[in-house]
Amino acid sequence: MKNPIEHLNKIFDNRVRLGVMSTLMVNEEINFNDLKQLMDVTDGNLASHLSTLEEHGYIKVHKGFIGRKTNTTYSITKAGEKAFKEHIEALENMIRGIR
């Protein structure tokens, strides 16, 4: 029998990345400041986790302006959605004891 944890995605082990992905699953996009407030983390901490998710192709970064202020928003990619759903499914299967 297979070990149920082998289906978990290591990228989503971290609570901030898990929170970001969960937020993006239910929001089309969200800006940096709203995410920072939601996750209750520092700029640097959030930026580092967002970089990891972007490097893996799980989120898209959109840089723009609102007036003269920069506005960076994030959205989930198809690959990110698929990977996150698989991760959640693996967690659910672990909880139910399904291998």
C-alpha cells in the first residue's frame, strides 16, 4: 500500500502558502496589501512565499498602477488550481484513511 503523505505537495506545507492558495481559490485576484493583512505577515515574509508560488507556476503576478501608486495583484494559474486541489484531496484521503 502507498503512503498517503506521498500525495501531499511539499510547497503547500507552509501555512502562509496554504493560506494564499486557499484565498486565491475563492477570489479571482487579490492585491498584496489585502493578502498581507489576511495572512498577518510582514512584507518580506509574504513576498518570499509569493515568489515560491510564482516560481512553481502556481500563481500569476499582475503589476499595475492605481493613479500613481503601484498595485500588485495575484491570481491562481490552472496548474496552481490543479496542484492545490490534488493536495486538498490527498489531505482529505489521509483524514478518511483512504490510500
